[in-house]
Amino acid sequence: MEAKPMRESRTIQTKLVLPPDTNHMESIFGGKVLAYIDEIAGISAMKHASRHIVVTASIDSVDFLSSAKVGDVLELEANVTSTGRTSMEVYVRVKSKNLETGEERLTTESFLTLVAIGDDGKPTPVPPVYPETEGEKLFFESAPARREHRKQRAKTPR
């Protein structure tokens, strides 16, 4: 299977924060942001896995760094940063922008693992991914440590 550059999975979405999306302090619910993150990660992974559907295997980390308020615009960006045999690690960055003031803030960062599913309903191989930019190389080179952390977490008794 031929490797694909990270840029091919790059996906961008824009969302408007509306009153039903927010709590009593008019900041967006974390669960709403998580739903957006899961959706864009799935789209990015499906772009990488070509014609295969994908399922979320884990949300490895979610760092809520600042809040978004009613009227803010969320800009989500995702791309596949690493692959296993059937799995893909996807990085998602969420920025908020106040359209009145122009202020932008990094709102959320997350890593998710998604698995490609074949026509038989079982995990199916995905192409390898490779970085092209310095930023992509940092994500790509740090992926084995995140993968090891996931494996160790899975071994923790529950």
C-alpha cells in the first residue's frame, strides 16, 4: 500500500457557537466540542483510509485550554499524524474567534485513534502516512511515545 502525505487527510470545519450549545455561563459545553472533534477526526481518517468507514477506538487526550462563548466561531482542523496496520492517530486543534474583536484563542487540542473497517465489518489495513513540514515531523516523530502510552493505559486494571 502506497504511503500518503499527512496533508491529504487535512480537514477544516467552521462552527458557530449558538445559545443551545452553551451552559449557564454562555460558554460552550465540553461535550459539544468533543462531538465536533470526533466528527472531524472521523472525516480526516476516512480521507486517509480512502473508501473505508472508520470507528473511534479511543480519545487519547483532550485538553480544554480556553472556552468559547456564544457568538464565537470555532475553527477545527484535523489530520492523520500516524498509522498502525489498521489504525490512525488523528490530531485535532480547535481555535475560537470572536468576530467582533478579532481575538483568536486556542480552545482545545486532542489526539484520537480511529480504526478503518472493511466490507466484512472487521478492521482493515490503511496506508502509511508521512510528514512533509517541520510541524508534521514533530507530530509524526512523537507518535510512538503516544502509542506506547495508549498500550500502557490499556494494561491498567479497571
